[in-house]
Amino acid sequence: MNKKKIDLCLQFWKIVLNDILSSLRVEIQLMNFRKTIYTFIVSIGFLAFNSILAQGISRSSGIGVRASFWKPHNLASQENVGTFPIKTSVGSGEGGYLYYYTRLKESWYLEMLFGTTGSIVFSKIGTLGTYSAEMSVTPLLFGARNDLLSLEHGSIFQPYWSFGGGMHWISMAKSSIVQGIDTDVGSKSQLGIYIGTGLNALLSSRFALNADLKYHLLEFNPESEYSGFEYAFGITYMWGDNPEIFRVEEVKIIVQNIYPSYYQFYNTYPLALVKIKNMVSYAIEVNIVTDIKGFSERSHESGFKKINPGETEDIQVYAIFGKNLLFTSQREEAILDIKLEARAGATQTKTVSMNVVIHSKNAWNGEIDRLKYFLTPDDEKVMNLSRKILDKNQIISDTGINNFAIAKSIFNALSDSGLTYLNDPNIPFYKDDYVQYATETIKKGTGDCDDLVILYGSLLESIGIKTAFVEVKDPEKNIAHLYLLFDSGIPPEQGKLISTNNKSYIIRKNSIWIPVETTLVQRRFEEAWKSGALSYLEEGILRSGLTQGWVNIIDIY
């Protein structure tokens, strides 16, 4: 065997040996890669199970690192020339990426990738000689990612698909044996596109693990020697807002001034109105939690209300108040906190705050229908006083006019106690009126128009006699006036049991009602009754105050 044939055989077996070793390296790499993937999957499962902070919603931006494995499939080929095989042995390239994404809209993201594969080693024998080479690919890619699960699922596992393209810089160092040994270093760039799929596993609202598979198509040709699959996995840090599944279009304050005496009224009357728009392509449910720290008894929840895609819903805002509000002795500013919770698989929250004013417990804004909240018929002191008066007078009637007799005796008892009327002060229109509760008027021994109506009404209501306010806003006078009506319980056909003058009482609700001018508390009941009846006749009937709306009757309950 001549030397030339021996050298050729040696070269051939050297290439075969290198090919075997290369294949072993690939197998080892694949085994290590499989172990890495298995470990990665188990880690995802374990971390996901314990990941109570993740809500299944990716934040608007993120940056991460990925380890990658890329093996161009068309570099490996085999053919026969004569009795010798011509074969290329290729190893997979190991490298890494820097990865960045930002949200475009809902579940669509713009992504950018920059990295390198490291080394792809291959060797080849040809008809004229052999060569081995080491190659690396450095891509700069731009593309789009779409999360396959909508936000309504709220899963911490987020599968996606992606596509894009960019420039690939390919560098190669060759060592060839033709008529000797020759080394050549070169580089080139190629455009390419990719399509891929992957899975994000959200560990928390800030971190996610990532597994990714891409097919790279260089020179837009599947036969290109550098086209192939790439496997990658890594970790991502996220920041920015979660995707906006709802938007607060408007918050309209309805009640900015809160009066403690009306606390029961506010429990069923909205303080504000929130207009919410669904920003996603599926239905969401929204709950509003309201609280005024230091004043409301507890938070109020509206309950989850469904809002269909693209629709806008007005949701009323309430607060829960109790008697503790009546301890407010002076005007104070407070914060109305409105927390909005929208759920669609995961839950997204927003908070809106508004300023409100808590007035003192004795403040009244002048609205006559709210004055009834100052009545305290269930107050222990009020109940004891009314029963004490009845026991003292030992009221007994065989004519069936007990209510009338009771009301008369209570009024005269107030007269005998030395209670006096105090003129209303001239209060500017922009300030609240001051109204005393019944026990406060009893303690002070004086009261204005409003205070005496509240005292007398509370005493009558405490023993079951129905009452009503009569408000007079005479256009010919600068100030309003107020007096009381009570239900005698006597039907209209028995009016003569009270008086032969049918102008001295009012027929309403199929009963006889008696008007009483409480400012005449220093005089006797008959004079207060006569004055009240005369005012009602002149202002309400003769001057048409009732029909014109400047005389109003407001029932207490």
C-alpha cells in the first residue's frame, strides 16, 4: 500500500472518528438539555403551585435572559462518491439571548431579541479534500407575541405564539485540507424570519419563567443551510401596569356634604356615581368597595355587576353609617375611598379618592324632608318624659279622642315646665342651620322654631301619634316658618267631637289632623292650635300656598 493511499485512509478514519465524537457530544448535549428541560418543567410546576402572588396577568413590559440551543438542520448531509462516504457532522450551538417586550394592545406584545448561539462545530470530507469549521450566529430580531389565553382565564401558565424577523450575522472559521492546511475566517449577514410558540409561567406579579421554541427561516428559504429550530428557556422580570380590562370614565360626586343626623338616609342614598367601561373583548364583573375612614361603620360593597364587552355601566356608591356619626361635634373634612375590583379570571383593582365634608351632629341644610331625621321618639329620655306626662294627667276619655287629649296634655306640660321660644337667628344662605335634639332642648329650656317642632314631634311619635311638618316659604317674607300637624285618629264624620268649626282642623288621609304653632309653647294648647289653624287657612288655602308650592306638608314616617 503506497503512502498516498495510507494518508487518505488515515484522513478518512480521522474524519469518521471526529464524526463519532461529534455525534457523542451532540448526544451528551441533548441529554443535558433534556435533563435541563425536565428540571425546568418540574420547577415551573412547583413554583406555580406555591405562587399565590401571580394573578395570571402579564405586566406591560419585561426584560429577561434566555439560554438557547440552535442546530441548523441543513448543514448536515451525506452522499457517496465512489466507495467513500461524504458526510457533514454538526453539533448544536449553545448561546443566549437578551429579551425585551412591551404591550401593544390587550394580549399583543412587541418583542425584541438580541443574542448569539455560541459555537456550531462541524466537519466535512469532499472529493477534493476535507475541512472543519466553527460557526456562530448573532441575530437581532423584532417581532410580535400573542398570548393565547385571554385575561378572563387568569391562569399563571400563559401559552403564546410569536412571529417576526431580522438580521442574522454569521461568522465562520474554516480549516481545510486540500493540498495542505489552510485556515480562513469570514462572516456574512442574512435576513430571516421566525415563527414560534412557548409558555410563560408567572411566579409572581414581577417574575416569570419562560420556555420557547422557534423555527428560523434564513434567506426566506427552508433549504438554507442555516435554517433550523431553536430551543430556549429563561427568566423574565416584568414591570409597568397590568393590561387595563376596565376604565373609570367618570366619577360624579352626588353628596359632598354629609350630615350626621341623616345617617340612615345615606345608607340607601348614593354618595357618588362611577361610570366604568369594559375595555376587553369579553364580559367582566365589577365590585365597588367604599369606606370613609373614621366615620363609616364598615366598608360597603356594591356586589359584582356584569359589564359586557365595550359597554359602559354606571354604578352607585354608598357608605354605611351608624349612630357613631352622631358624636361628630364639629365640621370635619374626610376622604371617601372608592376601590374598584374587576374580575375576569384574575382580579384587577383601582382606587379613587374624593373629598367630602362631615358636618356637626346638629347641622341641618334647610331641606325640610331631612328635618325628620332629628326626631328621636325611641330615645329613652323622650319616652320616659311622654309617659310621665300621661301618668300625671291620668288621661281618660270615653269619647274616643285619646290622641287629641294626649297631644293637648303634652303641649300644656311643656308650657308648665317654663320652656321658652327663642327667635331664629339670621343665618346666611351659605351656612347650615343649627337644630337641637329633643333632649338638648329639654336640658336648655329654650329652642327656636325648628327645635320646638322636633321636641313636640318626638314626644308625640314616642307614644304612637303620627305627625307631619308644615313648611311655609312665604314669597312676601324673607324667612321660612315651620309648625306641626298631628293625627287625632278621628274620622272626618266625627269632627264635631273636637270642634264645631271645620276650619280649625285639616282632613287628610281619611282622618282629622290638628295644626299646632309650637312657637307659642309659653301659652296654652288652645291658643297654639288656633294660631296653627289660622296660618294654614290663610297661607295654604286663601292665598293658595298649597297649590303654588310654597306651603308644603311633609309626613314624618
